[in-house]
Amino acid sequence: MESTRTLTDKIFLILKGLGMGAANKVPGISGGVVAFVAGFYEEFIYSLKKVNGKALNY
């Protein structure tokens, strides 16, 4: 499957990920909640499922 993301899409995804990480520093706010609200929670979980030994051995 080829990626159809533009550079702008990739930049926004990085910013959302940074927001998710920053939310973990705030008491009472989960990074997962931020991912859900930002609209990329399902993609994030799917990406985690794809990580395996072959992906880490490049």
C-alpha cells in the first residue's frame, strides 16, 4: 500500500504525536484520549500492531 499523505499531512501527524506525548506530562490527561480526540487513535493502534521483530531488524 502506497502512502498518499502530503507533506502537510505528515507535519500535522507529527504535531499530533507531539501533543499526545505532551499530554502524558499533564496529570489526569491520557495520551490516548488526545489521540482519540485528534482523530488518529485507530491508526496509532494499527501501527503498533505492525511492529514486530522483522520491522525492528532493518
